[in-house]
Amino acid sequence: MSEPALDPLAVFRLDGRVAIVTGASSGLGDRFARVLHAAGATVVVAARRADRLAALVDELPGAHAVAADLSREDDRDRLVDEALERFGAVHVLVNNAGIGHKVAVEDEELDDFRAAMELNVTAVWHLSKRCAPSMIAAGGGTIVNVASMLGHVGATPVKQAHYCASKGAVINLTRELALQWARKGITVNALCPGWFPSEMTAGMDTDEGSQRFIAANTPIPRMGHAHELDGALLLLASPAGSFITGQSLIVDGGWTAR
């Protein structure tokens, strides 16, 4: 009897799995939802802008949208409850929702710092905690926390202490969740993009000064393209990454290698 043909790409498939993607109404979150769907997952997308979510799920057969403000505890609970009620399980969680803006520390308001920590960190912890029981019951699952290269290094001259602090917290939260759940079948990793076009970097892709700054400081001298995160996302979300946990996968064109 001949052995089956080698198919290295099969381990990147997500057929039969339910994936929640937060912050899916634009930018990287929209792309992440499309990639997981293309890999076979049933996708539940969440964000505040219901109209954009509706347009997205119209293009992703079988997908489901939940309009939610993920800075709110009750909305986070509702998202997970609705996914479980509709599909029976959650196998993949992509914690992508986040906020950040340029502001010097002396001009930052305390309430704005707190808001960033609530969405960028507390929501990651809370959604992971809520999804974990379903993953354990299903025999395992994957959590991908979208952090940033700025969780590893400072951002100045792009001043945003709240963002750097929150993304650094996400990276170490990722390590701790990975350790607590490794023997329960859940892998937890952080995906850390560098400079990519998104709502938070709006205008940088067309501003000549920003482009010079990025080109001068990035070994691959440009911003990333959205599709250049596809492989990293699928590695961490799929069975292809089954022996990877507690890690930060930095996709930054070499910015942090210096």
C-alpha cells in the first residue's frame, strides 16, 4: 500500500473550526477575517461599526457579525455567548481590536490611558478567559493576540506611551496564558506587526516625511503590505503551529532587529 501524498499545506487549513476576529470592520482585522475564512474557518466578526461588518459577512458565506464595543464587559460577554449559541464552539480567537494615537505623555489624559488599557489589554484577557472553556472542551484551540513591534521597543518620535505600554502588557499576558493553558490544549501567541497601513497609521502611507522615516529605519525600507501577515496569522491560528506557544512573531521588515 502506497503512502498518501505529502501535503504540507494541509496543516494550515481550518475546516470545521469557528474563529472569532475582533476589530474586523477595517484594516488588518478585515483582512484577518478573510484569510481565516479562505482557510476554511467559520468566522464570527466583531466591531462597533455594524454597517461595515454587514458588508464583510456578505462576502464571506457562513460568517456571522456581532456589532459590539469591546471596551465594554457586557458586549464582550455577548459576543462569546452569541458565537457559542450559534455555532456550539469557539476554536480560534484573534484578539485584534485596539486603539492608539500620537500624543506626548504630558498631554495624555488619564481617562484616555485607561481606555487604551481597557480595550488593548483587559478585553484580550477577558475574551481569552471566556473562550478558553469551549476550546478545552473541544480538545484544544488557538489564541492569537495582535500586539505590535511597539510592545518590544519604544515608539518615539511617534509618541504613544499608552500604546507601547498596552502592547507590552499583551505580550507578557500572552506568555502567561500560554503557560497556564499549554497542558489543556490551547496555544497562545502574539502577532506583532510593524508599520502596516491601518486606521491607526492613516496618512503615513502617503506622507513623504513618514515614508522617509520608515525607509530610513526599516531594513526592508517600506511599510508592510496586508497580505504579508497572512502566513504568520495562519501559522499561529492553525494546526501548523501546534508546537508554538507563548511566542511573539514580529513581522516588521527588520525594524526591531537593530
